[in-house]
Amino acid sequence: MLYFDGILIDIPTVKTMASCCDGNCAAEALREKQRGTLIKVLVINALMFVVIVIAAWYGKSTALLSDSLDNLGDAITYGLSLFAVSRSSGTKARVALFKGGLILAASLAVVAQIVHRLMVPVLPSYEIMSIFSMAGLAANGLCLYLLWRHRDEDINMSSVFECSRNDIASNLSVVIAAAGVWLFDNLWPDIIVASLLALLLLISSVRVIRGALIELRQP
């Protein structure tokens, strides 16, 4: 303790308060960085959804449609993650659980489209598939780069990173499907790739849901 101008000052207490302030400041700085990154990837994915869903409809590609649904799911996911940034770990886990449900819903939507395409077969446009899957690959590559540093920070950001990594696989798969349609002049490469993407989304949803449930069980 120290007397200064008639006031008793507890030096250890002052140091502890300063330390707490530093900790809070560091946590807030981290949250601000997360918010900034999430806003950027949210805008990118929302724009890419609009562009690719129009291209999928015009090009009659099921694989490209699944790619666009992935972008829509990600845009919603990033919005939810933005909401959860400054919330408790329990809230983040519940948001991650909801994200897992969205990914599962996207996989089921792709399966429904596959069934429809099998019943009403149409040859997709490999040119449109190639152009817009490459555009999506560039956009999602940028998102993955922005999210890379946040991938292990908490359940909220790790689930976001999981979604972005799925997008890269999705884009590459559509490029392969476009090459298959061009080479064989057949819709089956599009159907096969769309089926694999639906499976990828299903596996990803299980992984995100499992991680969220584990987090929720922790005291």
C-alpha cells in the first residue's frame, strides 16, 4: 500500500484492475476483427448467391444450383455469426447448432432438385457452369483467406470456416461437372457431382451439429 496526498492506494489492486482492463480490451479488439471479417464475407456470399442462382436457372444445372444454395446458406450463417460474436459461448453454440440445421436443409434441397432433374432430364450448359463456378471459386477463395486467421478462435468462427471450406470443394466440383457435361454431352456428370455435393453438405452439417452439442454440454 502507498499513501499519496492523504489517499491510501493499494498497488496490487491497481495492477489487477489494469490487467482486467487489458484483458477486456483484447477481447473487444478480437470481436471487432471478427465482426469486420464477417461483414465482408457476408456481402460477398449474398452477391454470389444472386449471381449464381440466376446462372443455374438459365444454364439448367443442378450442381450450379447446389452451389448457389451453399452461398445463400453461408450468407445466412455469416449473419447469424455476426449476431453471435459478442454473445456467450452458450449462445454461440446454439447459433452453430442452427447453422448445422441450415446446412442439412441445403443438402435436402439439392437432393430434391436431383430427383426432379432425373424425372425431367435436361442437358445443362457447360459454358455457364464453367464461367460461374470459376467466379464462385475466386469469391470463396477470398472468403477462406479472410476467415483463415479466425478458424480456431471459438465455435462460432470455426463453424463459419467450415462453411467457407465447403464452398471451395463445391466450386471445384462444379468445374469438374462442367468438364464432364462437355466431354460426354450428357447430364449425368452434373447429377453425380450434385449428389456428391449433397453428401458433403450432409457430412458437414453432422460435424457442425456435433461440435455445437459438445459445446452446449460443457458447464
